[in-house]
Amino acid sequence: MSEMQTPYTEPDFEYRSAWPVLTHVPLRAGYDRSALSRYDDDNWDLSAAVFRENARRCHCTVRFDALSDPTMAAMMRAYLHARLNIRIPGWAPLLPPASIRQAFNHIRPFLQFIHDEVGSVNLAGVDQALLDRYAKTVMKSKTRQPAANALLLKPIWHLHHYRMHLPDGGLQFEPWPGRSAAFVAGYSSRSQENQTDRIPERILTPLLNWAFKYVQVFATDIFAVRAEVSALEDRAERFALMDRGRSRRDLLALRYARIERWLAARADKGRGVPVWAQPTNGVMRDGVGGTPINWHLLNLVAGVDVQMNPGNHLGLRKSVRQIVERHMAEHGVERGGFDTPVSCDPDTQRPWRSGFDHLALKREERMLQAAGYILCAYLTGMRDCEVQAMRTGCLDITRSEDGLIERYRVRSTAYKWKRAEGSPADWITIKPVAEAISVLERLSKDACVAHGIDTLWPVLGPRAKGKTHLSAEIVRSINAFRDHVNAELARGDGAEPIPTVHNDKVFKITTRQFRRTLAWHIANRPFGTIAGMIQYKHASVAAFEGYAGSSPSGFHRQIEQEHRSGQLEDILEYFDAHRIGDTFGGPAAARLTAAFEETTNDLDALPARIADRGRLRTMLGDLARTFHVGILADCFFDPVSALCLKTATDQSKPLTALCQPTKCPNACIRARHLPAWQRAEADVKAMLKEKRLSATQRSALKAERERIRDVIRKFPEQ
């Protein structure tokens, strides 16, 4: 121990119990620092110092009464308090309050291991042999990744570096001298690829398509039904005020008459008695003759406040049930019951759902919120914490002098690599995101007023108690959105469901996947489209114009990483295609075929050897680094021979707009490029029908048509 260090001396109980858990970190507006948790509290709640809107409350709290051994609880308190309030230069920054539960969970197994081995949580009884046994126990797990094992080992080093601030002087010797937790766990961040799953295209395309339809089509119906419900509730309140003072007999007769008139007016339009669009809670309640009557709507029509007076529920009245049974026998039933017509699904040209009732409305509002999140998260490249920091009024539209829209800018808060309270930041985005924000502002208005907040992501349906912000619930909402679409909307012909299974496993959609998937598509499929609507090039330009493309956000770096990963995946796919005899065209075909044959010979062409994908990736790595996706041909870029660079100043990358795929030695044409060539042939054919062409123009077009046909003829009929 250095001369500057003094052993930790545990203070007396009164002094220790008065310590605040957080001594100097900033707090959210409206929180009193004197009300913060104290050192000896059984429950530490640090949510006052957590600014991220997507942080879960449970991640900001720890319960020491969950530890049965008092010495373990004492060590845990001292360790967490030191991590939260003491910075050790060159070793560890302050522990973010939002990570308190994570730090608790990471060190708890080690403290329990010491207790089981030594008999108590006494670090003086720990030696290197015990640490080695613990490391073997950690790494024996077959379910955890090496990175997770490293996180479980890291607290051991903390116990040494924070030894002055821990009971009994902490861990006096350096664990595994000269080695890190990652090294001991066998983890290397450089060698490990991004472990976040990409959303498979077969799942992503219909997911985005349905999200677009919710925001651009279905939202109109949802808001119209909400307005109708509000009007009915206001009228019911007026009826309730008018009915005060009436005798019970007169009041019942008046309510029966209102129901009779309302049902008769519906019957004149060929409409039946309203029933639930979907049985509540999966069961039928308050039925008449086995039919789930929508009594909620009937009570509103009659002016009955069931919340205030449950005994006035019309479903309890025999006379009303007889009226309903008579109308039902004569005119049938209608699912839902609200007057708002349902729009047609643009893909099926049929109503996108059956009628609305108030429960269906609440359900569809939650689905609309999830759809808005999907579009905002995927089309901006923002992290979940950045998306959930968006607030009402966050969209700024810049217009030119003639009134045309020049760009859409989203204002939010960036947290990664920033101070705890985050920093204001801007993202340039595209029109569909602006549309989603407009819908979300309208959707969240009432809930925000009720909760006294201004976020775009409130918990819909104001409640007196409970959390106000969606936060981590968004993951469940997104997967519920997929399940709802498949169960309720994607049943008929032309309505594409969203697959739930990938590689024979149920695929769970998470918030992190959107950013990685967008980066991968921008890097590797720049000419693809988003749900058949927007080109990835457009999303890429928007992302790189704004904050999302700058180095502080890491999005540009992530795209570069995804480009390198995608190049390897594509070259392996090329190799597999060569192995099964697919046709390669274009000037680079011969060079590629020779390279793949050489690789095959080196691998000895045995299935067991070919299955060694890691070795194959290494052997094809140099070829992969030259690969670039194109519309008419893929480019295996060599700046020396690239025809597109003859007049270019930037010699570092191909200029796809100047590609000459039938002449450039870097170009390789495959069957997946044929649709573009066939469209080009159709365009030339259409132009040749123009009678005003000169002989020179007609000759040039015929030569171009023949060049295109030469490319198409080299491939078997598709």
C-alpha cells in the first residue's frame, strides 16, 4: 500500500447511517437531495439521478434485505457506495446510477462464492487459488458469452483498486497480475463481431410495411374513433347532469327510451345491435343469448356512468335486455358499434379491421404508438434512449424561400459518451419520420396532459398511479404489434403476415436491432428499398447530413463495420454460388472463377473442410475487401483498372453512377441483376417506338439494345 493510502476504517453507526448514497451527481428537476436514499437504507432508489427516459425503475434500485448474510450486505453497501462516489483515475469512472442493479448483480455471485468457500465474506481469506476456482466456475457456463463472463470477473479488480474504501482493507493483492478481466475470460472486443441480431429482411419488410400503413392510413380512423368516443362521453356527462333530481322510475323510463330510439335509428340504416369486436379478456361477459353485447356503448348512449354507479349498469335491467333481444332478433348484430367507417387496406382494398369498440380503440392506439416507434427508430439510426428522449415539438421543418421543404430536423438528447443528463442533439431525417412524429404528438397529447409530461412516449390511458413513460415496455409493445397484426389484420388474401420464426427459432424484436439493421442495409444494400417505398440511399444521405452521421454518435463507424462484415458475407455467398454452378457474367467473371477454384483446391473440396467457414472467410478476406454492391453489376474494385475513375479525383472507391458493367474488368453480373437489365431493355424498346428519332439515334439505341440482350442471354431463363 502506498504512503498516500490509509486503510479504510469503518465509521461508527450513527455517522455511517447518515451518509447520502449520492453525494454530488446532478438530479432531475423537482427532486430534493435531502430526500435521497441513505447509506443504511435497506432499499436504495437512485432514479432521481437517472435522466434517460428509457431506463427501467428496477435498474436504478437495489435491495440489501435480499442478502441473507449481514457481512455480505455490509460489503455490498461499501462497494456500491465507493463505485458511485469515488473516481479512481486511470482505472474506473463513477458508476452511473442507472447501472446500480447491474453492479449489484455482477459482484453478488463472487461474494456468495467467498461465503461458501471461506464461511464468511472476509476478503482477508481470499487468495489467488480461490480466484482461479471462481474463474473456472464462471467460465464453465455454456449459456453465457465470454463478454458476460468478463463482466462477472471485473468486480474482483474493483475490490483491489477500491481497497481503501472497503471493510477490512479490501483485496490486498492484485488479481491475475498484468491481466484484465477480458483476458482471463477469453474475450476480445476486437475479434468479436457485433452480437446484436439483425432483423431478417423477410421479417423487416412486412414489419415496416404495416408500420407505414398504421401511420399513413389507419391513424386517421383511430383518431376519428377517439373523437367519436370523446363526443359520446361528453354527451353522457350532459345527460347525467340533466337527469339529476329525477325520480328513479322516470330516470329508468328515460334511459330505456334513449336506448330504444338509438337502436331504432341504427335499424333504419340496416345496422344491428353492437357487440364486442373481440371478447374482453378472451372471454364472453354480459352476453345476451350467448352474444357478447357491447354494454359499454349502450350505457354511454343512455347517459349511465357505470364507474360512479355500478348498480345502474343497463345489462342488469331485464327490461333493457328484452329490448336488446328484440332488436337483435329483428336486425342482427354489428361488431364494434361506433359510427366511424373503417378505411380500406391499400394492399387488399378491404376494410383493414372490423368495427371499433372502446377496447379495440385502446388496443389500436397502443399499436399506433408501436408503429411510430418502429419508423422513428429504424429510419433515423437513433439509439433507443435517443428516440425515447424525443418530446412534443421536437420536429423542425426548414423551408426554402418559395415554401418548399428542404429538410426535416429532429431535436432530442444524446447520452452515449455524454454527461449523465445528456446533451442536446439534432438528427436530419426523412418525410416518413416527420409523419410519424406528427401522429405521435396527436396520439400522446391527452396522456401527456394527464401525466404532466411532454414526451412522445407516454403510457397511453391516463392512470392515477403507475409509471408515466413507456421506457423498456416498448420491446413488448413492438412484439405485441407483430402478434396483433398476424392475429387480427393479416388474415385475408394480399395481407402479408409478419414472420415470427427465423432459423427455426422464435425471433424476438429488440430496440438495438433497428440501428444495426439500418447500418447494415445502408452499407451493403444501398440500392434496396425500405418496405418497397424508400431507397436506403435516401436514408443514408439524411443520416450523414445530421448528427447521426457524425463521429460522436458512432453511426458512421457502425456503418463502416457493417460494410466490412457484409463484404465477407457476400463473398461467402459468391463462393457458395460458384460451388453449386451459378452463372457469373461480366468482365470480372473469369478472374473470380479462377480465384474461387484456387480457394477450393486449397481447401481440398471436402465437406468437412468446406464447413470451416472461419478459415474460408480468412482466405477470401482480401477479395471481400474489394467488393461493392451495384444495380447493374457488382464491383470487385481495383482502382488501377476501374473505368469509372478515369476522370475522378477520388481514387478510393468506385463511382457506381459511372459504371460500365459490360466493359470494366471489375464488373461481375449475376442473375439477381437481371431485373435491372430487363427494365433497361424495356426502356430502350419503348424509346425505339418514337417515330421522330434520327437515323443516328435509332442506330445507337439498337446497338444499346443488343448490348443489353447479350448480357441477358448469358443467363438461363429465370
